[in-house]
Amino acid sequence: SQTIHQWPATLVQPVGSPLSLECTVEGTSNPNLYWYRQAAGRGLQLLFYSVGIGQISSEVPQNLSASRPQDRQFILSSKKLLLSDSGFYLCAWSHLWGDGYTFGSGTRLTVV
Amino acid sequence: QKEVEQDPGPLSVPEGAIVSLNCTYSNSAFQYFMWYRQYSRKGPELLMYTYSSGNKEDGRFTAQVDKSSKYISLFIRDSQPSDSATYLCAMTRGSNYQLIWGAGTKLIIKP
């Protein structure tokens, strides 16, 4: 069966510090991968998606970036965090765009 | 105007009640409709997936799509405190198109 792992679960980082969140998928190959952000009490905002190794599409211009160095690995990064980067970050995968998505357990990031 | 509208709630009902959660949408090209459940501090999980109009039932959950009215619903029968969560609707034109999400409705089932 397919599983998705996302870590860390909680992170507190100072403004201006770097960020690296990692997500890995097991039990499937060539998945579509997604990074979402969810602000408190709000819906899901798609940040990045990837349909293959090295293929990254950005939905929202910001100081975040994403990389996919391996088929089942998706990394969200920032060189310098802003206060506005605080939120709940979710990784997800699907076989096709319009399929049901499977989400990771999320990372709650607080920038102080 | 947002493509998908969903009342954020919170919706508070007593245990055992029938719950009705709804989303409206503006894009008549949407064909696939989904409901996700999200517990606090967890990722969303897929509850129901329906194609086009009609009803789909799974245990205590029924998903209903009315394409003529651009309106989808999720009904929960015999609601339990464990159903307390945020419910998000999502929809898409097809497999090669992005999911468009509602903002989520927070549901509270009171024992």
C-alpha cells in the first residue's frame, strides 16, 4: 500500500532563517506531488506541484521554492523565512491531477 | 467570486443528528466532486469521490451532486462526536486539471 511521510511535524524558526521540509512517498512510482499551505481557519493554497523528477511548477510567487531530486521525494525550501510564511504545510500525492489526493500529516511552521 | 463557495461554520449539532454540509460552484465544466475530512492538526483524508450528478452512499455518509444547480452536499447520518472535524469539498473538470478547493466547514458534534 502507498504511504506518504512528511516531517517534521512541528517547527519554530526565527525570521531570516532557512527552511527545509521533506516529503517522501512509498509504494507507488511517478506520482504527482504537491505542496499546499493552509492558514488558520482557511482553505488549502496550492504552492507547488510536480509531475516528474526535476519538474516543478509554482502557483504562488513567494520566497519559497521546491525541488524533486528523486521520483518519490519532494522538498520545500526557503533561504530566508518571513513572518508571513507561518502556517500548516501539507504534502500530497496523486496519480493524476484530478484524482483523490493522499495527504501527509502536515508540518506546523511558526516563524518568530 | 470564488469558483467554489463553502460556509466555514462552525456548524454545531447534537449527537445523533443528521448533518448536511454543502458547497456551491460556478464552473459548469466540473465533473468530479470530492469530500475530505480533516481532523485538527492532521492532513485531509478523502471521504467520498463522485462523478457527475447523483448520489453515492458509504456507510453513514451520502454525497449528492446536483449539476443543474451547481450544488453538492455531504450528509452524515447518526452523527458521532468523532465526526467533529473540518470538511472540505474539492472538484475538477477531469484527471488533467487541478483540484479546486472549498474553504472547509468546521463541524462540531456535541455529546
